[in-house]
Amino acid sequence: MENFIPIADKRRPAVFKGTRSLIISLAMRNAVALLLFLSFNSCNLAEPREEYTHYLFAYFTGNGAGEEAVRYALSSDGYNYYALNDNEPVIDSEKISTTGGVRDPHILRGKDGTYFMVLTDLLSKNGWTNTAMIMLTSKDLVHWESSVVDIPKAFPDTFSKVNRVWAPQTIYDDEKDKYMVYFSMLEPGSYDKIYYAYANADFTGLESAPRQLFFNPNKMAAIDGDIVKKDGKFHLFYKTEGTKDKGIKVAISDKLTSGYGALEGNVDQTDEAVEGSGVFKLIGSDKYILMYDMYMSGKYQFTESTDLKNFKVVDEQVYMNFHPRHGSVLPITAEESERLLTQFPSRKVPGILSSKAEGAKPINMVVDEENKEVYLPVDSKTDISRFDPNFQLFPENSLSPMGVRDFSKGPLDYTLTTLDGKQERYSVRVSKANNPVLKGYYADPEIIYSEKHGKYYLYPTSDGFTGWSGTYFKAFSSTDLVNWHDEGILLDLKKDVSWADRNAWAPSLVEAKVDGNYRYFYYFTAAQKIGVAVSDAPTGPFKDSGRPLIDFKPDGISGGQEIDPDVFIDTVSGTPYLYWGNGYLAVAELNADMLSLKKETVKVLTPDKTFREGAEIFYRNGLYYFLWSEDDTRSPNYRVRYATAKSPLGPLNIPEDNLVIKRDDSQQIYGTGHNSVIHVPGTDDWYIVYHRFSRPKGIEMGDAAGYHREVCIDRMEFNADGSIKPVKPTLEGVQGVD
């Protein structure tokens, strides 16, 4: 027990002596907590451990005062993380570093029960040059012994001029039975390269001078290396810089210390600046998570893969009650989790975190901590009379009763018990909610009914990308407007479009007969221009025409953007029209090939000052309806208005009360806009398809709510005079159509 700190000693500042010191927890603990802590550590940590159950996330939080320090967070599922120690440091940076700041924590579990941590020794307020890393060991993830390794001082003959030593990590080399430390270094007149060296036996320094492990073949920086072994091959994730292909890349080798060949392209799924890749495998799964720091926007993105080459964004499944910077994730046992919770408790821990029940919509779950009420929406197929919510809790909390219960008659009570024995009662309501209709973040929905296939098809903007930076479009199909099948990507700007590779927004599709055969014309926004692609099937593949269809402003228009196409084939005349515009509404007749425009027919139809974007035109009972969105998609007041006309070219008649759909604060529904409309064949049933802020978190996201949107469908009805009745946005949505 000689490694444990008496509570009296824990209340004194740790003293840094030479290059090796014992790091003392910053948090003050009472005697009960100490006894619990000692009992948890009385076991032999070198013995085989129980199955991993939780995830420990080690990170720092920024460049400000006190932010360059190691912090911990815990997760029970690898997606939802909650900060320990109220997001305060768990190690005192000033006691272990030469600069007063540490960054980029990486923790490795050793084969003998020892934990190894390595850190960048850098305080950013002094600039971005540094020469040292920090190597630490622990037997319990709480108490750490540290050593500073200053590269120029340790290896003056070979690296005396090094002025950057960044983002070290450790991996076990089973062939040499040693721990290899790898990191990037920069020397004057060169660019950052990744080096490696083996740690000495007690992990206090390096055995020999570092050797080069990898350099960017483009002769630009390679930093933030992270090596993962899969199927006998070593995958080196790294960040590169430059103007053309900056981002996170992968190099692969059969050997740990040599032979890495860089793959083409990036694996990060954003156009934003990124760094600090961290890869870990989910417990009991074949899935890997690649996470990275989107440091310019303050966002941390999670992506998922099974092959370490193809990744998809899973941000909609991720929640953190803190804002991390470059860190790493370590799977841990329930015992280790309980030890950390005891040593680093947080006062800001919510009771019920999420749900993993089949049919549940955890993104839309509402937890009211003040009133201890939980609302869990589920899809239409779920039998709520026999339903197990399978709630996810903060580690070491428990909930009773467990298992299947009958929620069909109203809310049911649960008792939450925390690690310290405190009990709280929650009222849980489970209800069927068909809105949103798609899983994940999507916006600007276009919907059609295919005469050929007898199905509905939905074409949204792929959302969830910072600054609306998505680059691909997907399609979904349904027979009842409730259950939607993901048909996959139908157009990828980076692969399928030669004239634009960014900002894939707001598509429109029309099914038309050409020479007796059905063809599908897909109009889309890319790089603030409008293009068109063609296919023989509503789900693609689509072939781009090779050039933008709209890349000009109509006469008399100086502002706005050339976005948001809507194609309408006049029910009366059969003439196809293209409508578009942000800040203005323009229309032009399409040629018979549906791929080109009659420019001489371009006309501006802007209804009034409320027009922003997202035009939608349809015909009913002798009237042409023009719908549009008002305000900004980042605003909770984003909403839909309408006008009518006797012709698809106007003039427009604007009703005095022309709001179609708007926010509903009582239901926490905000940002209801950019819609399309669908008519059920053979009926006078109409539905409006629109997006809203992600509920319930969107309203708290600020501008980010404008690219974290979800698609909903509600019934739209008309008065006897043809005017549109105001639509009330709902959580329940439509109940299905035949």
C-alpha cells in the first residue's frame, strides 16, 4: 500500500523533484471516499481482468488558462461521455511539465497491469515550439509517476535543433517485448515527420535516439500519429497539412516500424480543419470509432468503420457535456470505472442518459432533470404495451425496476440509485412519434410519388456537417410515408460531379416519360450553382450533365444565391418549369430534354420581403400554390409562407394570413421550414414535408442548429376557398397512408 497517499498528504500540493515525481489528485476527498478507493485497489492489478464495460476518455480542453491539463470522462457505450471531476484537471500540469501546460493525452494499458500515459509538454500562450514530452506510469489511473524527456537535451548529437515535439503515443511491440513511443518532430528548414523510439524498462525515458517512422510523401507535415493493428496490418492515422489535401489520412504496413504506404484520399468526413485523430474499437463489436478534433469550430466529430478505410459520421449518436480537444479513449472494466467515479466524482451528472431499446429514438429523448421527467419517443412499429426502455445510465448508477413494462396507459415511475446511495424518482413516458421520419440529420426534403414504382421517394440534404459542408445526396423510399428505407447515396459530388465538389444542398427530382420510358431528372445545388443529373431509376445511379444549369443571376438581381431548385411540370399544359433562388425567386421554362433552359423565359417572381429561399410549387383545383421559407435556417423562427396564382408564372396573390407552418414552443419544435408537398394519388389528402431543428437539443446549439436538422411530415389541409389551413407541427406525424 506504499503507493497510496494518506489523506493529510493529499491536501498538500505535490512537490516536483527532478524529472520524476508522484502526481497527486487535485480533488479533495473525504475519509469515506478514501476507504472506498483503498478497497478498490487492494486487488492485484496484474491479474486477468474482468470484461471491459466502459470507456475512459482522456483529453484537454483548449488553449486558455488552465485548459492545457489532463481531464477524464466516462462512457458506458462509447458514444455518450460525461466529464469526471466536474471537468476539472485530474493531474496538475505545473507539477509534471517544464512549460506549465500539457496536451494530447494518450493512455495505453500495459500487459502487466501498468498504465502508460504520454503527453505533449507545451503551453500554447508561449508559442507553438517545444522540445519535450512527458512519460507517466500508474497502477490505478489515479496516481501517476512522471518523467520529462527533452529531446535536444537527451540526444544532442542528433536532435539538438528540434523545435517541435508533438502528440506522443505508445504501442506495445510484441516481437521485441517493448513499448514503442512515437511522435512527430520538426527541425528548422524541414517539415514535421513521425519518429519512434523504445521506452526504457521503467518508462522514464527512451532507450536510444528516435528513428524516422513515416513522412508525408507530399512533403508536408505529418503529425498526430495513431497506430491501430487490424488483420495483421498496422494502420497509421495521421494529419497532414497543405492547401490541397489537408486532413486525416491512413498509411498501412505489415511491420510496426517501417514500410508504411499512404492510401489515397482522406478518412475524415468534413471539409473543416481537423487534427488529433483517435481510433478505438467498440467493446464486443467489429466497429471502430475514428474521432478527431475540429479545432476551428470547437466540435469533436465521431465516425464509424468496420474496415478502417471507409468511415461514416455518427455525430447524431454522440453526446458530451464538455468540449474536448485532442484526446484518446481506453476501454476499462467496471471496477476501474467505479474507482474513477469514487476518486473523481462530478456534481453535474444527469440521471438517465439515453436509450438503446430497439425502436427508440434516443436523439429525440427529453430528460427534464428539474422535474425528473423523461419522454422517450419510439417508432410506429414498437409495442409500447410490452417495452423495455433499456436506458443507458451514468457508470455505476442503477435503475429499478428493469425489463419489459406496459407504457400504453401512461407514464411509469422508476427509481434511480447513484453510487453514493442517493435515490431519485423519475416519471417516464414512452410514446409513438413518427416525426422525425428519417434517422439522423437531414434537411431541405423533396418528395415525389413514383407512378412507375408505386412508392414515395424522399430526397433530402445530408445534414450534420458544419457550415452545410456536406458533399453527397441520399434517397429514401416508403409505401406509407411512415417507414422509410435508406436507398443509399445516389450522387456524390466528389466522385460524380466535375464542376463542383462542395455544399450539396436542396435537391429536387421529377419523374418524366421520355420516348415512352420513365426517366428521373435530379436537380441539385452544388457550390452555390444548380446542376442536373439523370437516371433510369429513382434511386440512381445518376449521371451528371457535366456542367451547371444555373450559374448566373437573372437580370436586375445583384444579391442572393443560385440555390434551391424546384421543378414543376404544369398539370394543365405539361410544360416543365424550374424555380430557384435565395433572396429572390426566379423561374424559367425547361427545354424538352429537361437538361437545358430557355434563357429567354427567365422571370423574377419574388413574392415579397419575407421570401428567403426554398420555393415549392404545386397545383390543386385550378390554383397554383407557391410556398417559400422566411428568415434564416439557423433561426428558430424559420417558417413557411404561401401565395397563389392562376398561372405557373404568376402574378402572385398573397393572402393576408399566409403562414403555413411555424415554431411551436409548447412542443419544443423550432425552425420549421424548407418544405415540399405530396398529394396521395386518388385522394384529396395532402402532406407537408419539412425540416426542423433537431429536437430537443437544437434550440441550445446556436447557429449549429441550422445544420443539425431533421425531416418531418404532417397533414396539410385546405379551406373551402382553397386557402391553406395553418399546419400545427407535431411529434406524432402521419399515421400512414394506403
